[in-house]
Amino acid sequence: MSRTDRSEAVADALWARVRAMAARVADLEAIEALGELDEEGRGKLAVLRMRCTRAAGRARMADDVADQMADVQSERARRAPTH
């Protein structure tokens, strides 16, 4: 990874966000399983699930970009003249 390519760091940060959101979803689902989640809480859970799904999609795309950038960097390194 070059000094200017932060694509891997961005992907890692997005996955960290997904993991944090998934933990909150799990907490709310545990409360829901006990029957202790009110209507407002169920609404929050639904929104959080949707946001988590979207965030995971963005993280997957960022991973794809990071992989593409790594491939480009590898190709550049391979083609660089050796002295």
C-alpha cells in the first residue's frame, strides 16, 4: 500500500463500524427475545438493522476497492525498473 492509498484503512474503519452496529443489534434482539422491547424499541431495531445492512454493503465495496488498489500497486511494483 502506498503512502497515499488509504483504501485498506478506510475499509477496516467501515468494518469496525459494522461490528459496532451489529453488537447494538444483538443487544436489542436479546431484549426483544425477552419480550421487553416496546414499539419504539422495535422501530429502532428495524432502523438499526437496515443501517447495518447498508454499512456492510459499503464496507464490502471498500474492500473491493482496497483489493483493486493492491492489485494496481503490485502491478506497478512488478513493472518498476530494477537497478
